[in-house]
Amino acid sequence: MLLGTQKVNAHGELEIGGVSCVELAKEFGTPLYVMDEEHIRSVCRQYKEAFRAKYPTDVDIIYAGKAFLTLAMCKLVEHEGLSLDVSTGGELHTAVAAGFPAERVYMHGNNKSDEEVCLALDTGVGRIVIDSLDEIGQISRLAQGRKVPALLRITPGIKAKTHEYIQTAQLDSKFGLGIVSGQAIQGMRMALGSRTVELKGVHCHIGSQLLGLDCYRETVRVMFELLADVRRETGFEARELNVGGGLGIRYVSDHVDQTPTIGALAATIEEAVITHSKRLSYPIPKLMVEPGRSIVGEAGTTLYTVGVVKEIPGVRTYVAVDGGLSDNPRPAMYQAEYEIIVANKAAEPRTETVTIAGKHCETDVLIYDASSQPISSGDIIAVQSTGAYNYSMASNYNRLPRPAVVFVTGGRADIAVERETWADMVSHDRIPERILDGR
């Protein structure tokens, strides 16, 4: 399962973007997040081409920044002509610092602070996605007479087939306004009655790492029926429909034949929109989709150096690496699966079964029973498909510094995020005088 520009070079080493992973580890150290720039750009273009070829009106492809966001990523997304979804003040600040066009920013968040709303208003973001009834009043209070273009986030009541921690549209959800509860209609009336909120349409998102397309068909049906009900009650016709993201990626070999293509996703959504637009005599709105994981997930590879190899006779062999839970919490959070390649032995057959463990004071297992080339201390292993929700969820647990991020393309490797140091770990610590004096 070689992804993007990955290949095994003439030296038998794993290579990404024309750069040997062994050389990357030597130059930049490990753990190391490696981002395949050419692959990211290719997927961005696939989204634009697939949706614009299929959809009968305007389409906006909005990169979901929560998956992976740095200054370099913001600039890449800008150059590829995508918009940007942010969900906190920190993500918005990153976009602003990168010079990302404010009119192409969509501001999300289920609990926006006054400071975050004011930053969004002052920055002039293209849309604020309203997540609650309270937020309508909050925006009106803070806008100071300004008109605020907005979408209303709807909870369509669909339980997508994915891990429960990354389902977002079921009835019991912290996100959005439910249709079944009547809050969606109530929110639409409140937004339409506001002198501040300029309601453009609706937003929904049903979950993440979705490996089927039927849930998208059902989502479009539910959203159109809601819009038809709103039109009947208020006369309002939405000009914009945001169906969120969530398309799954290949984490393990079993996913290769299961993962829908971007073209299939575009065709599914386009067909559903046209079907229900005709059925309900509803004008086809501008479409928005918010891919995140599917743009950067397969483009990311994490490199580790093997330390202790510990065989428990008759049980398993543990291979300890120099990272783990702090740079990839996904296995601990929701049993995420991965595969490995021994980067310096990539051409050799997989003859061993090992368990990849991190170095934290926890169980901290990244991969149970991984098929592997022969492995020993000092080897460099590559964990694929770590581009989404790895860097963005990284922590300093056990005071481990966060890894560096490099972008690779055309035989070049460039730092996008510097590696943290032990000094960084204490740079914000303070000792109160009474403790310093022993009082």
C-alpha cells in the first residue's frame, strides 16, 4: 500500500516526494511528520475538478483545517484555490497570520467565545456557521450594526457508520440544531428575524472516516426536505447548502478496495441534489463540501526510530519507538488502525509480526500485531496515513516535545514546523514566589 509519491528506491528504502525516509530521519530527527506536498495538491485538484464537472451550479471546496493546519498548509490551500474552514480563534489566527483571504474563510465552532466571534467579525470572514440558538443573539450583540453572512448548522439525525466518537449528526449531538427536536426550524425563524444575521443557507456534517456513500444521499434528502418546510413556513429559499466532509481514507490494506473515490462522492451528491431539487421544486443551491482528512490523511507519514525490541516468548514481540501517544493519540482514543513499513528495509519481505509501542508511561500501543520486515534497534519505521489529526492532536504528555513537520516534493524537504525542544517544555512555566522561597 504505497500512497501518493511513496515508492521503494534503488537502495531498498522508502522514498516520499523523491526524498529517502532514511535521509529525512538523519537530517531532521525522529519522530518526524512528513507531508507529501504533491499528493496534497493533487487531491485538492481532484476535488475541484470532480465537483465542478458534475454539479450544475457553483461549488466551493472548503478545506477543513482541523485535520492539519499550519502557516504552510494555509498558503498551499490558498494557492490551490480552496476555501478554509476554521473552528477556533487559534485556527483563525493561523489563517490570518498566513495571509489567507478572509472572504474565503468559514468560521465554525459549537461554543464560540465573544473574543472568537469578534475576531471573525473584525477579520471579515466569508461566513460564520451558527451552531446554536444562543449564538444568534451573541452575534447580534457583538456585530455593532454590521450585517453578518451566515449559515445555520443543522443536525439531520443521521447516525453515520463510523466510530461513535467521530459521529456528529445523530439526534444526541453537541453540534447544530436538530430537525426532530424542532430547533432547526426555530433557529431558521430566529436567524431570518434578526436584523444582524444575513442567512445564506444551511450547513451539516454527519461524521468522519466514512467508507460508504449512502449516508450522503440520505443527508441531502433530509436537508432538502427541511429547506422545503422552511420555505413553506417562511418563504425563505436557501442559496447555499454545505454538506460537510467526512470521506474516508486508506489506513490499512483492507481499506484499499473499500474507500470511495472523490469522483464517486461528487456523483452521489450531485445526483441526490438534482433528484430532490426536482421532487420538491426547489432551486439548486450553491454547493459547499468540507474535505479535511481526505486531503491530507494519506499525504502524511510519521517516521520513528526503533529503540528497545522486547520479545515475550509465546506472547508477542514489542517494538518500542521514540514517540507514540503524544504524537498520535488516535489508537488510544478510538482504536484507529495503521500499518508500518521499515523504511530502511522497504524492499524486504514482511516476515515478522510485531506490536509497535510508544515510550509513554501508559499502555501506549500504536499498532498491535503489525506485519513487518525484519526489525531491530536503530531501524526507521514509517507509519502511513498520519497526515490528519496527528499533528493537530499532538500533546506534550510526559513532556515529550512535539515533532517537526517537513513538506517534501521534487526531491526537496523543507521545514514547515520546527521541532520543539526540552527548553520549550518549561518556557511557559512559572514558580510562584512563595514556593521559590520555600514558604
